[in-house]
Amino acid sequence: MFFLLCDTLTVFTERIFLSHYSVHGVHASLNGTYLASIFQSPCVAIAAIGQVFVGFYQGSGELKRIGPCIWQLVWFSLFSLLITFPLGMWASSAYFKNTVIQQAGAEYFKILAFGNFLFPLNAALSSFYLGRGRPFFVTSLMLTSYALNLLFSWIFIFGIGGLTSLGIKGAALAKCIGLGFSCCVLFWAFLTKKNREVYETHRWQFSVKALWSYMHSGMVRAFGYLSSKFWWVAVSYLMIKKGGQYQDVLTIGGTLISFLAFTATGLYQAILTISSNLLGAKKYVENWRLLRSFTLYTCIIGAALAIPLFWFPRSLIYFFDASSQSIFKETFTLIHHWIWIYLIAIVLQMSLCALIVAARDLKLQFYCYLLCGLSSFLPVYLMMYRGTLSADRLWSIMSFENLILGAIFFFRFCQRNRNEIREAKNAPI
């Protein structure tokens, strides 16, 4: 969570920088990131499946299969750019067309699209450490990467030191530079002598068959994320087309949620690693203890998030430019309680989803993301875009969607885990 806090804090700070450059820069950065997520998330989902396999191989003692597994996902990350870049350029021209952020959004997105391969590459190389339950090196490296990101963001956005101001393009360029640095160091460490001997990280040969064996597990998950991101981008498109307070609710809510959602993502990564190891070691009963533990953590997280959202709400927008504060202050007072409910809902949903992914029950995740996206898009389209429902209800609709997903994942986990325990008891000794 600390590692992901630094990630989200970096993005949040970048938008504070942009607010001092142009209020449209904040809007463009948020929506450009949403559009980029359609292409990043499926690729990252496939690459990050390495964390499941590494955890499983670690638990089963098959250490020499870890290196070749990561290499296939590295090849996938590099080849992904051949598809994502041309598709991204086409999508960008349609998404930002005839909006107030058309030029700024397209400029920001283009640079992210060109560096799209860095996101799955970082996920693949990080899986080598995270899957073995060793996050310290990755965390330390990413902290350095975030520091570089912020440094270059400040320099490129405002043109400090005699450099020409790049504005919003500078923010996207700084993000790619920071992530590229992280990938280079992770790759160097991956190839050290010790790792070559223990995990055979020198076996770099590309194999279509081996790649597909890993991609196959991640593909369903990737399409699930693609569906989820598609529906969310469709919702955000309706909001920016509607304009006015609708766009402000999307921007300020999305900015704060992307900052505070490190709690959900951090818990997801921890549960995914622990559950994968437990399944590899056939300790199915321990998954029930894991379920109880993260339920307690959710309560603690909910109480902690109430402090900035209810007691010190102005602190979250204090560092924004004065003109941005005047726009966002009124909006935030309308939606802060919905943001709190949404964050609790997403923590529960992602925690339960981690148990499903660890068990490689990925088809369920795909079907849920495919169908439940309609539960957010249709109400927004009919009641907000076409109707007169107030803008602040956007995050209540999104909260309800995540609670539905969480309930489905919970019942599926209960059913599956009981069956695994029963089979283990009946298995011959």
C-alpha cells in the first residue's frame, strides 16, 4: 500500500502541477488517463498474471520455471505496442473530438500511447519479485521512479532551467521516463548471476507455445479489464460531452479516487500473492482466515479514509491553483460522502476479486465485468446524459456497481473453496 500510495500521490501531484498551468490540463490528464487505461489495463492484466504463476511455482518448489515464465511476458510486452499504438491513435481522434479538451487530451494521450509497452513490461518484471513475496526492492525502485517522474514533470510542464514549457505533453513524457527507468533497473536485476542460477532467468528464447500457455490464463482476465475500462471510458465520455458540473464531478471525483484507491489496489496485490501461495501449497482452509483478515482491514481502511474526506475535506484540494479550487470546492462538498462509499465498495470488490484471480477462475471475472458495466453505463446514459439526474449521483451509481460485483465474487469464492476442501479431504493418501 505504501508503494501504491507513492504511485497515486505522484499522479495527484502531477495534476496539481497542471492546475497551475491550465485548468483544462487537469481535465485532459484525467480523461487521457482513462482512455489510455483501455489499452494499458488488458496488457498489464496479461503481464501481471506472471505474479500468479511465480507465486504458484514458488509454493510448489518449481523455481526453474520462474525465469522462462517472466521472459515470455517480457516478449509479450514489447510486441503489444504494434497493436495498441495504431488502435490508440484511432480511438483518441474519436474520443476527444468536439470537446473543450480536444487538443490537450490528444497531446497527452499520444505520448502515453507510444509508451504503452512500458506498463506491462514493468508489471511482468515486478511479478518476479512480488510473486515471491519480496516487494522491498520493487518498492524502493518505484519510489525512485516516482521522484524522477515528479522532477521531470515540474521541469517539462513549466519549462524550468531554460527549457521550453511543454505543458501537458511534459506531464505524459515525465511519466514514461520514470517508468522506463524502473523497467531498465528491474531487467538488470532480473539477469544477475544468482537469479540465473536459481530461477534460470537466462532462458530468454521466445516460444509461441509457452507464451500462449501464460497468455491463455491472462487473456480472459484482460478482456474482463478491457470490458470494465470500456464501460468506464464510455461513462466519462458522456460526462465530458455533458460538460459543466458533470465534467467537474468526474474530474474532482476521479482525481481524488485515483489518489486514495491505493488502499484497494495494495490489498488486492497482497491477497493475490498470499492466496496464490496457499493454493500452490494446497492449504485451502487458510483462505478462510485470509477472508476474515481482509474484511477487518476493510473496516480499518474505511475509518482511516473518513478522516480526510469528512474531517479535513479542504486539505485534499488545498494545493490546487486558486482558480481550480474555486471550481472544485463546491463540487467536492456535494460528492465527498459518495466518494467514501465508493472507496469502501472498491476495496471489498477488489479483495474478493483477488481470491477469484488467484484460483484462476477468470471467466467469472470476465462475465461480471462485461455485464456489470451495463449497470453503470445505462443509468448514467438514461438518467444523467439524457435525463436530469444531478451530477453528484455519478459516484453513487459506481458504488452500487462495485457492491454487486463484490457479492458475486464472494458467493463464488465460498462455493469454490468448500469444493476444494472437500476434494482434499477425500483424496487418497
